Amino acid sequence: MKKTLLIIFGIFIFLLVSLFALPFIFKDKIIARIDQEIASSVNAQVYYDINNVNLSVFKRFPHISATVGDFGIVGNEPFQSDTLVHMDKLQVDFNLKSILFEDIPTLTGIHLDGGSLFVKVLEDGTANYDITYPSEADTVPESNFQIAVDLIQVNDLNLIYDDMSLGYFMVLGNVNLEGSGDFTADVYDLPLKMDALIGDISYDGISYLSGKQFKGETTMNIDMANMKFAFGEGEFALNDFLFDLTGFIAMPAEDIEIDLAFGGKDNTFKSILSLVPGIYTESFSDLKTSGNMDFEGFVKGIYNETSMPSFDVSLNVTDGMFQYPDLPRPVSNVNIEFQAKNETNNLDNTIINIPTFNLDFGSNPISGRFFLANLTSYEMDGALIGKLNLEELTSIFPIEGLTLKGLLDVNAKAKGKYDSVAQVIPNIDAKLLLSNGYIKSADYPAPIDKLNVSASVQNNTGKMNDFIVDLNQFGFVLEEESINGRLKINDFTRLNWDGAVNGTVDLGKILAIFPMEGMDMTGKIQADIQTKGSYKDVEDGQYGKLDTRGNVGINQFSFTSADIPQGIKINQAKADFSPDRISLSQFDSQVGQSPIQATGFLSNYLNYFLKEDETLKGQLSLTSSKFNVNEWMTASTPADTAALTVIELPKNIDFSMSVAAEEVLYDNLSLKEVKGNMLLRNGVLSFSDASMRTLGGQMTLNGTYDPSNLAEPKFDFSLNLANLSIPQAFQSFNTVKAFAPIAQHLAGNFNSTLAFSGKLGQDMMPILSSLDGKGLLKVAEAAFKDSPIIQGVTSLTKLNDTNTLQLKNISIPIEINNGVLDVKPFDVKLWDYQANIQGSTGFDGTINYLVNMQVPAGKFGAQANTLLAAISGNEVNESTIIPVAISLGGTYNAPKVGLAGGNSIETLLANSLKSRVNNEKEIIQQEVTQQFKAAEDSLKKELKLKADMVQDSVKKEADKKIEETKTKAVDEAKKVLKGLLKPKPAKPDTTKVN
């Protein structure tokens, strides 16, 4: 017996040791298999640290578990900047038998613990989760994984779903989910638990749910063959609002079949209050409540492009009451009946009925009703009656730091239908009166006092031309400064108006009472405006029938915000209004560090503000003693200054501007005596007669800036440059550095006429590979010294030992094509020798030039004398001209200098002298030039391919940036989650792909 026990114990120890050892023995095999399956199945960048992979048979015996820390997937183009998924810890379970004894592993479980999932669908339907290889790809082997998953667990996952094709946006935080079942079967039950924070659920820009806690538990029956998902008995909750959901959703084909029923479970009035924004806070549990609530409904039918399911949703609240624990007055007598119903498959037949709606704010009752028969003729019958003492609100709701007073009286009724074709609207009798209003903030000692509003809406006949809106009184007083106004509108078809506003508003005081985060504003606005007219006359363009006149003045205005940290100050401004235009008669301001004065006018302003697709027209004259463009072209960050970005121009503004500035700072240039004209039309900015002093000379500019395609903004300029400093031009212009690097060793001035065009990058700098241009460069006199090219030529030819050249009266014709500067042949004197130069400089800094020099034979010294003596006859002597062809390649700072054709000086002299005897001089020069041009054509083709690649890369980067601007909602969602969720410890950098 003892021996048997020892044997059993030994076997147990062996098995236990084996279970510990198995993961280490087969770790390499499992990891290799995982790598193989990722490579064969996933068309994306998968990153994880191989040293952070652990294996265990104890976590989910008899399965073997592989755990990976900091695992993620980054999409390929166009999602290369999006992390589809990142997991703090990912665990996958495999069938142990399949790992040990079979070639095909079987996946049995997935566990996600901490991380984020970002699903993104572009407008064309391209999705970042589509990361599998297409099945028809012959070069990619099929995956060998067998799927037998029976458990999925998700803990603490953040999810963002951004579907631009549907206009659907969803943000979930702290998602926890658990489901188990035979996922390999065609039909199976899936017990499912889930809880999450709903950050936002939006459709077509409208947010339907935000800041709600969701919990759910149910058993789903899944029929994969028929794509049918049925919900069994279960419980769901939004905050404290409990409900059940039964029925199914099926997608057997294109249509979606829906048959769902839902209803509240064990809810009270407090449950529905938990869904009201601002009430569901940490102190919600202490809220005193009573009352009953009932909620139920169903959705049943087919959903497709032409059909909507029928539905019936009802909510009833009876005898509701709630009171904050530290406040004396409750909201009581809350009774609400609501029903939204549609018995057809047409959404237009929806009926909304609220027969009962009443509640008491303390001692102030409010009651109403509303019925809407359909969404076609909009037949309605509604009423709202109530009186509210604003002072009582502070004893009902916790409003800290704000004192309210005044009486608000509302009495409104509407009955009838709205039919724009039949010119019919409901009969309306509505009155609103706010008397003796008072608002005082704890942050500002002075109140807004004597706030009075009296308004009415009347239509006794149901005819559109009998419609009247009369705001006969609006006004308030703030520290003895008052503002008063009125506005009356009649005839719903013509929208005739008659109104006025008069008074002074201190913006600083208003902002102190109603503070806005990140904004600082001071100043006073004085207004005295009367306006009278008809919107029908606006549509017909009969502005003579409109009468808007008066003036608006601004004094000592200043404004800063997070978006405009430079700040704007308006010392004094005055605008006069007339029916056809707004005239700016005075404008003295400072934008950032730059003082600006302006006068001008705007026309067509009524059409522009009241109608779509209208163009605002105007003229403006600007003057400034010093304007710093850099201050507005960059965005400061705490650590650095960001690069310039593309400036988008509005297409519905037709604006001409004359500018005169004593100095303008742009990039690293100081422009003096700047003046010229600009025209903004159809989103394109045109310059004419723009002139300035800069770089020691004068510059005149004409041209256009066209950002209509934000990914590829274009420019087209013609320049006239007079007496500009060559070294300063090299220091200031990137184009000069790229195409004329020789300028860094030139001292002198130049003149030029140049027309050039191209594309701008997202930093507003020219894309050199896109430039095209043509012009003439003139140099009256310049010194060329200490250049590696001169050193190379003197070292090669021994014709001169100085590193300085004096250049005079040079005219250089140039062309730029696809980022290659072509220098046409031009004559120049190099030291004492006549020369002709031609060639090109590429946008990448490469040079390729041919220098043809005419050198007397005697200048070559002893080697020439020896050759002269060996040649008989009188055809040659020391004055005989020797053509010397020098090739320049490489880059300017690292030139490759050689004799064209690869000759040595001795061979060059011998061939040249013999060609003189045989009259073959011209043949030799032609051969050299033809060889040069053939080589140059080959280089230009290479540069053209390189230019296309550079421009394509720039465009992709631009498209990426533009796409980022379209997904700002995602950034906002991340901020929301960051604010709602508890902070976590910082994670290590996971950008490295192993």
C-alpha cells in the first residue's frame, strides 16, 4: 500500500512538473506559430514585445494560455496614423492537445484587459478594421488557425466608433464584457454581460445620449446562417433607469428585420430623473423623491431605404416629486403622459401625443399639452401656461454664486396645421413677459438690473399674412448703462420687420457675470440702429425698399482667447449703416503687436447674412506702421512653435483691399514701404502692383494664391526684382538656396524678371519639385570668391591661382521645369578668358553644368610649348585658341570637376592643336556639347521621377492632415473620456514594432 501511494505521488509530482515545464518547452513553437499566423492573416502593423509573452496551463486548464503585454495593431495607408487596437494585456487560449500533437492549433478563448479600440470608417466606406488579406491573393497562404472559441472576456476597454459614411459616432468608456458559448456552431446561446460609460452617441451631428452609465445582462440566441440575433430574458440599465428588451434583429439579406419589445422594470420617478443632465451627480442618492413611472414600447417591421418599422413608445409619470436635501423647496406635482406612435412603415405618419404635462416649481405651477397628428401637414394642438418666480429657483436648484429675481409669465396656445403650399399655419396666441429681472454673479459686484422682456406671437386666422411676432420691449441696465430694443415681424410669407436697438454694453462686465473659460474681453459697444424692411425684398434684391440705418461704435475693446492668444485691441471704431452698405468710417486697432488703421465698406450684407450661397462684397483700405505676419501664421505651444499651415480662403466673399505698410515682417524677411492691391474672389487671392523694399532693393509682385484644393494649394507669381543683394537673397529665400547655391559666394546685386508657379506644402513653403518658371537674371557687377567650384577649376586646369572672379554685365536666361532650373547658354568672362556656360540645378541640390572656355595655347605653359614645337607649319602658335570644356557635377558644396569627355590636359591640348591644323575645331565642340546634353536629359528624367515621388508624398501627408481636421470629434471624445474616467498610471511607449 505504501509503495502504491509513493508511485501515485511520484506520478503526480511528474505531471505537476510537466505542467510547469510545458510552457517553457513549447514557448518558441507557440510564438513562432503566432508570428506565422499574424504574417499570413493580418495586413497591418502588429506590435508586441516578444520578451513580454508568458505561457501558462494553469490559467484555464486544460487549455494553454498565451499572455502578451502592450499588444497593438496600427493600420496601413490611409490609416497609418491610427491605432486600431491597443491592449494593456491580451490573453489567447489554445487547445493544449492541438499545440502538442497537431499541426493546426485551435483557438479557444480571448481575454482583453485594459486598452482602447478605435474603429474608423471613411466617407467612401473604407474601414480601418479591414486588415485581412483578400482571399484571392495567391501569394498569401491561408491561415491554419481552427476557431473553437467558447469564452470572450473584455475588461476596462475604451471604444471610439467613427463612421463618416453613416454620420454615426459613438464613444464608450470602461467597457467590461463577458460572453461564453460554442461560437463555432451555426446556432448557439450566448450568455452576455456588459457595462460601460456612454460618453456620446450621435447621428447626423445630433447627440442622443451622453454621460450615461450602461449595464446589461441577457442571453442572446445567435443564428449565423440566417443572421438572426434574438434577446432572451435580461435586464438593462441607463444610470438608475431599468428596462428589459426582448425580441430579435435579423439581417438575412439587404433588409433589416426588427421585432423588439421593451419596458421599464421596477422603476420609480427617481429612475427617469437619473437620465436628466445635471441631476445625476454624486449627490443623486441623497435626492428626495416620490412618484411612479411607467415606460414601455415596441419596434416592429422592416428597415431599409424606403421602409421604417412601426413603433409605439409611451412614458407616464404620476405624482412625481424631487427635492435637493439642503434646499427648502421641491419640484412637485409632476405628471407627464407621452406617446410616440406609428402604425405604418412611413415615418411621416408618426403621431406624438402629450395630453398631460404639469409640474410645480415651488409655488409656481407650469402645465401644458401637445398633439401632433403627422409629419406631413403638421396638424397640432398645444398649450403651455405657467408663472415662475425666478427668486424661488435658487431655493429649488443648487445654483451657487448666482442671484436671480423677477417674474416670468408664459401663456401660449397653438392649433391648426402648417402647409407652406396652401399658405396655412396654426392659429397662435402666445405671450411671454419677464418683468423686473435681476441677475447678480458672486464674481462681479454689480447686477444686471431692470431686465424686462415683453413678447407676443399672434395669428387669429391661420393665414400666413396675419402672422405677427412683437418683441415690443427688451432692455436692461448694468451700472447705469442701459440698452433697449424692439422688433416686430409680420406676414409669414414676406417677413416684414421693424426694429431698433439703442444703448451701451460693457463687454467686460457681461463677461464677469457670465464668464467663459479661456476668454478675456473688455470694451464698450454703443449702438443706435433702426431697421425696417421685408425679407421678400431681400430675396428680390430690392434693397431700395429696405431701411437700415444708424451707427455702431466700439471703444477700448480688447479680446484674447485660447484660439487667439495674440489678442485684438480696437481703440476706437465706428460703422455707419445704410440699406445698401455698412461703411467703416473709423477703425484704429492693434492685432497682436501690429497697429492697423482701416476704412472701407461692405455691401450685399443683408443677403449674405440672411440667405445661403450669397456673396459678401466690399472694399477696404489698410494702413500699418509695422505688421508682423509671423505672429498670425504660427501657433504657439508650451514647448515650441508650430510650423505655418495652409490658409483656407472663403469662397463667398468678394473683397478688394489696398494695403500700405511702412514695414511687414514675414518669415525672416523685413519688407519696407509695402503697398499694393489684393482681390479675394471665389476663394482665390490675387495680388496686383504689390511693391516693397527688401534685401537692399525693390520688389514688385503680381500673381495669385489658390488654396481651393487644401491638399495642393497653388501659387502663380510674376516678380520684378531691382538691385537686390545677392547674399541677402541667399539667406532669405529657400528657392535661392536650392536653385542658386552659388549665391552664397557672390558679393553684389542683381536684377531679375521672373514668372514662376507651383504648389505649396502644408507649411506654406513652396514644394521645390513642383516649380515651373521662366525669366532673365541680370548681374551688373559681382565678386565670386572662395567657392569649391573655383578651387576645382583652378586645380584641374592650372590656368589661374586665385579663388576670386570679377563678373560684369551678365545676362542669364533661366527656366524652371518640374523643379529643375535650366540655365540657357550665356557668355561670361572667367578671369581673362571668354567662356560660355549652360546646365541645370535640381531641386535636390544636384548640379550639372558645362563650361566652354576659350584659352590661348600659350597660357598652358611648358606643356603647350612642347606640343607647339612638335607641330609643323604656321597654323598654330601661342595665340592659338584652345577650347576647354569643363563639366561640373555632384552638388555645389561637393562638386565633381572634370574635363568633358574625360580627357587629360595633355590629350586636350594635342587634340585641339591637331584640330586647328585639320580645321576640325567646331566638330570637337559639337561632340562635347552633344555628349553633355545626352547626359543632362538622362539626369532630368531621373529628377522628374524623383519630383513625382516627392509631390505624391507631400500630397499624402496633406490628405492625412486634412483628414485629421475632419476627425476632431475623435479628439473631443478622448477629452470627454479623459474627464469622465479615473486617471491611470502612465504606460510605457508602445510605438516600437518588433
